[in-house]
Amino acid sequence: METTIHIQNLKCGGCANTITKGISSIEAIQNVSVNVDESTVTFSYETEAQVNEVKNKLKSLGYPEDGEANTLGAKAKSYVSCAIGKMS
């Protein structure tokens, strides 16, 4: 199955790089695609539990799903994730 999640704090290719690496590491998550212009992440999965795992991973990286609280901490994490993504 495939789904698309709209996220917050997505700014650039560095962010996209970090997100791609982060959620690709989750077992059975494949075909990860990040669209910076639309602030979306699309991926293939096998179970609903994996979708929740991806959402939690995105939140931990500083990119919460649209509609969730976008705290100052999440924004700060996204800047750090962005910088790391640009370096790798």
C-alpha cells in the first residue's frame, strides 16, 4: 500500500534528505519520496502500525504531521535535521 503524509517544517533538500534516510530505516518502508514544494512524504508500507511508526519518526526528526502541535522544540529539531541532511 502507499500513502502520503503532509508535514510541517519542511524547507529544503537537506530536510528531504534527512527524512528519506530516517524513514527508509524503518522495516518494510519503501519507495520514499519527499516533495519539498508540497510538504509531503509518500511511501509504501505493509501495515497500519508502520504508518504510525513513520509518523512518530517524522515527529522525532522535527517534522510533525499537519494538524499536530508544531512546538518550538519541533521547529528547532527540524533546523538541526536540515543541517545534518545538507552535510550528508
